[in-house]
Amino acid sequence: MVAQLERDPALQAATLFALLCEKHPGRYRPTQDRTLRRHSARWRALHGPEQDVLFEQRHTPGERAQSDFTHMEDLDVTRAGEPFPHLFYQCVLTYSNTEAASLCFSQTFEALAEGREKALWQSGGVPEHHRTDHLSAAVRQLRKEEQEDWTTRYQARMRHYSMQPTWNNAGVAHENGDVEQAHHRFKEARDQALRVRGSRHFASRSAYEHFVQDLLHKRNQTSTARFSAEQVALRPLPATALAPCKELRVTVSRFSTITVAGNVYSVPSRLIGTWVLLRIRAEPLEGDVGPSRVFDLPRLVGRQHHRID
């Protein structure tokens, strides 16, 4: 058994006992697995590998917010009879554990910016630090110049709100542990609420969002006292919110299309050859010619896709 544990310390006592019984049929009784558990626990304590050490995090009011994206496909929510794959951007004030969440469909800069802005204005103030993971999921598919633009825009937003950005080490999720736990608890609460509701079908997106925000409001009621203490310590919001979008000038091709972030969209043919001011938001693309809006398009998720009408 020691040889097995030295080869792979992750082997559990139950697995080792089953191996013993297989190699020596009839020699051991089922109750003897307790003895093996004690011996293996003692061996791990004396000779086993070193373990990860977690340091206690003590939070103070107004010190930090943490945020991240989480996928919701495993909740099996449907909208208008169709599967409804989506994500939530979630932001947590680490002292009070007050949460804010925004529905989105991809981990874009705009989804992050819109979600965080909503969370800040909902809380009524600005924490000193804002921690995320390494944001690799959001930028790994971008070209080098796009990654640099993403980083520049992110840092500019941090400066606008006078927040200090911090990141956990790559692959070390527990360093962003408050929001990771919030993901787990909130997803579990949604699953339970859906079970009580008796259906995972919603007639519209707005009905589903109302359901989620109502549940989030009830969860935040449990931290009212700590949130009151946190609000006092939060720094004031800037005079105005930022419009979290990216502006580009594009020319409509002779094929009546525009290319945005690696995706192709068709637009009205009367715009062929025209310069259009394009505003890229988390979900819609807005196109203006001069002061006039000429189209609104739903934004495609990913790259190398097309929406031709």
C-alpha cells in the first residue's frame, strides 16, 4: 500500500482497500477498511506531499470588489421554446458580499465594462481596488494590437473611477475566491428557485432577467447591515457614467456589408460606399451617418461568423 501511495498520493483509502480485496479474495472483511483509512491518513501526515496553504483574507469596508464571468448553460433555461445559452457578469463587494449581476453572451470588453458600471452605480460608490482573474478568457483570441487596445481601454476605465486594478495569478482561482464562491452560491440558488418554480421555460428574456434580479435582491437582503457599513466607506462616484462602447468608422463595401471584429454583417444597400460611425456595445452594433441612426444590428458572438439579411 505504501508503494501505491508513493506512486500516486491522490489514491483514496477506499480505492486501496478495493485493490487489496481484489488481489487477496476472502482475506479481508468490509469493516477493515476503517483500519486502512487510519493507516493511510497517518502515512500522509508523516510522508505525504506538501499541501497548498491558504491564507485568511480579512476584508475591510470599501476596500475591494471582485468580478468575473460565469456560464449558465447547465441550468437548461429555455426562452420562447428554444435553448437560451448565456453568461452572467457578476461583481461582489468583498466585505458585505453584496452582489450585482448582468446577463451577457460573451466575455467581451463591452460586457465587462457595462456590467461593472451597472454594479458600481447600483452600490452607490467606488471601492479602492477591483480584482479580476487574468482576463485571459476575454483576450486570448485577439491579435496583439487588439490585446493592447483592450488593456489600454481597461486601464482608462479604472482611472476614470479611481480604482486600482489587481489580478490573481494565472490558474489560481481561489485568489479571486469571493466572486468564485458567489458564482457557485448564486447558481445553486437559481437552480433551487427554478425547481420551486416548476419550470425552466421563460416566455421572454425580460421575464427571465426579472426572475434573476428578484432572486438577487432577496439574496442581498441578508447582507443589509454590512452593506450599510460598506457604503459609508465607498468613495464617491464620478459625476457621470461612461458610455461603455467602442467607436469605429467603417466604409460599407460594394457587397453591402461591413466587417467588425472578424465578423461580417449586411446593411442596407443604399449605404454602399458610405462612411458609417459604428458604436460597438456588448450586444448591439449601432450605425450612424451624420446625426442620423441608419441601423441597429445584434452583435455576433465569436469570430469568423456572418449575419446576412
